Amino acid sequence: MINIDEKNLKHGILGLVIALVEVITDALKLQATKRVKSGRLTKEEIERLGKALAELDKAIEDIKKEQGITEAVQGVRDNLDDLADDVINKIIDPKKLEEQIEPKQKS
Amino acid sequence: MNQNKKAKEGRYVYCVAKNLQITRIGKIGIENNDVYTITYKDLCAVVHNCQLKAYVSKNEEEIKNWIKIHQNVIDIASEKLGTVVPLTFDIIIKGSNEAVSDWLKKDYDRLTRILKKVKDKQEFGVQIFWNENKISDKIAEKNQKIQNIKKDIKKVSEGEAYFYKDTIKTILKKELEKKANEHFKQFYDIVKNNVDYIRVDKIKKEKGKQMLMNLSCLVHKNKIKNLGMELEKINKIDGFTVKFTGPWPPYSFVNSN
């Protein structure tokens, strides 16, 4: 029986939201890094970008600590990874999954 | 025989063994049922009489308890009968003793094959953990690229340093993954050479620990000591921990349905 009380619900939803924020932030960082490496940004722009991302990172860490959801967030992200793995496995070959039993032939 | 046709009774099956000597296991079955054996040729099935309905419950504790009893019966049966082919929880054959003999007869070849495969062997679990932070630090120390970037970070401004740090993270992540694959292969080969059958199981995410590999192994009793020694060697490596569990009846290696 699942015990849903207000605190649990808030905890769960927050975990989900912050996990999503982290995923989006990762995408942001990737784009930003590409721009920096492209050489098209000025030193000031790079400085501003880097500082902003650093602040974003810190803000997310602070929220996780204050709300006590660091593990919840990690849990959501792990689940997303597992989900992605499952989908990929199914695409690759459903039968391949069964071949995990590897008999060693005794001589 | 009309026995099977009008049977509302069944036989709950715990396991199968190659033994004709023992007929009674004890009053240790689920719901205190009497557990005994039904034979066909040189095989026997360990059963208790039950109604033709599965053991279901909404109470998680009750189910856990039944499973515990199921496993206990298999353990005791193993002690009395020798190697067994364990069945999963809640397998009930419709009918009476004859139905069970028929089942043994139908599956005789397959069961005999499985019994031969698992004879004198037990199942063990091998889980290897590593300290990602420690290993990461070691990698960083030895990686020239990272050391160079670290020097550069001291020279640049805060914002720019962010991207340098991010680059280090990316390199570390890639190198860590490479190391993980190397170690996986290395340890897998070591274990494989010391067991009879091996199966790769899903990595379990445990709090505060990073699991590198999760293996189920079927090991002949003569090989257990060697396997233990090899695992102890791995356990002694800095940053690595080995969890060696068992023995259990060969649940993972029998594919029974």
C-alpha cells in the first residue's frame, strides 16, 4: 500500500522537477561549450557564460540540499537511464537479452 | 483413470532430485503441510498436498513468509536428497500423485539433464564494487591532459575556468568508463575461469556504493576455495570491494517452467 502524504508528494514532485532542470542544464552546458570552442565568443562573453552556468550549478545544489532531495533526484535520473537502456536493448535484439546465460563447457 | 479429471486437488512442487531412498521430508511445508516425495524412475519430486489454487495474498509479509518456507524446504530437501533442481515459488500441479509422476515422466530427459548440470554445484553471487571517487582521483593524477588543464585554470578568469573544469569532468567521465570496461572484462575472466557457469546480472544501484558488476555463478564444490581466493585478491585491490554470497540451490541455472 502506498502511503501518500503531502510531504512525500512534494518530495517526489520536487525530485522530478529538479531532475528535469538538471537534464536541461546539461543540454545548456553542451551548447555553451560548443560556442566557447567555436572561437566566436569574446572573452567577456565567455566569462559571463561561465559565471552564469556556475551560479546555476550552485543554485541547483543548494535547492537539493535545502529540500533534502539529492537522492530523490539521483533516483529519477537513474530511472531515466534504465528506461533508455531498456528501449535501446529492445531495438537492438530482443533475443540477445536471453543469451546472458553463458555455459562454460567443462573439458 | 478419472483421478486427474475430477481433481480439485493439486500437488505443490518444491524441487526435483535424483533420489529413491527418502520418502518423507517433514511437516515443514507452507501452512504446515507434510512434505514428501513422489517418484518416477530415478527422479523424485518434493511436494505437499494442496488445493488447486495458487497461494496469493494482499499481505506482503504473508507472501514473504511463504517464500521463506519454500526456500527452507528446498534447503532441507537438498540436505537429505543431494543436489536438487529448485522450482520457483507457487508451482502447483493439478491432480494427485499420478499427475506428478506423469510430469516427471514427460520431462524426464530435461530434468535429468539439468540435474547432471547442477550435480555437486551450488549457486553463488559475486558483486564487485568500486570507489568511483578514489579511482577518479587516481586517473586525474596520472592523466597529463587533466594536469595541464589544472595548471591553466590557475591562470584564467572565473568564468573561463568553469569551462576548463567542465572539460576535466568530461575527460574523467570517459576515462572512468574505459577503466570500468577494462576492469569488468578483467574480473569477469578471472571469475569465469574459476566457476562452471556464469551469468551477468543487472547492476543494482545501492546507496553510497558503485557496483561494477553483478554475477551469478554455478560452482562445483571443489572450485569454491579457489574462487574465494581469487575474489579475496580482487578485494585487496585499493578502491575495490567484493561481496561474495551463497551458497544457494541453483535457482538461476535451471530455467524450469
